[in-house]
Amino acid sequence: MAKMLLLLRHAKSSWKNPELADRDRPLNKRGKRDALRMGRLLDEEGLVPDAILSSTAVRAQDTAAAVAKSCGYDRRRITHIESLYASGPEEYLNVLRRLPDDPKVVLVVGHNPGMEEYLEILTGQPEAMPTAALAFVKLPIKRWSALDDNTKGKLKTVWRPKEL
């Protein structure tokens, strides 16, 4: 049984308050709308995740909560992971490898450039991941612990809000 990975860049954040630290910026109106839309898309595509992992940045947490709400996932079960904030592709791999075997579909809400870089390493395909872009990758593994630098996933699609 293959694993399915959904990589979601956080939705558009607000720059209204210049006093806020980068990690504390919330979503703006468009970001909230796009995050809800991506959650509905997951529901429509039959890809409601079994697990959601999110960076601890406010914009990523807000994106994960909105997606969870609109796809029917229990928001209390979102796992917030500090190391996904401002991390490189190796941290995405490390986080995924530590997952238990049972989730088949996993959604990771994170940031660029690390997310784009990991997607390219994983699939061999460079893809632009603007805010709220969602990549769907099928992985030829049965256990998340089997994921490594040599694992080649198949990029099924990338959904971008402006193209929907």
C-alpha cells in the first residue's frame, strides 16, 4: 500500500502589523479564503488526511486549522512541529520518517524555500509553490520510516489557488 503525501505551503499572510515577528504573522483575508478552498478540494478529491503536520508559525497553524475545518479533519489532532519553521528539505524528510505506519495520507503545512526544494528532491520535478499551493505525491513505500533520500515519489498534481 503506497503512502500519499500532501505538501501545502501556508496561505497568504498579513503584513498589516509591521511590529509582528515573522513567525507571528496571521493569514490575511485572501489567505483565509484560499486555505478553506484547499480544504474543500481535499474533501472533493477524496484526500482527507489521516494526519496533519504543521509548522508552528501562526500563518501555517491558521492554514492547517482552516484546511482541517473545511475538509472534515479533527482540528484538535493537528501536530505542530517547531522544526518545520524556516527549515530545509532534510527536515521535511526527518519529520516524515518519524511518523507511525498507520496514516496513509499525510498533509504537511510548511514554508518555502524548503518545501519547494523537498518536493523537487522527492519527485525530480521543479514546481512553483506560491502561497496555498498544494502538491499531491504518491510514494512507493509501505512505512514512513522507509522514506529516505533515494525515495522517488510520483507527483500526481499541484493545485494552485489562482488556477482553480
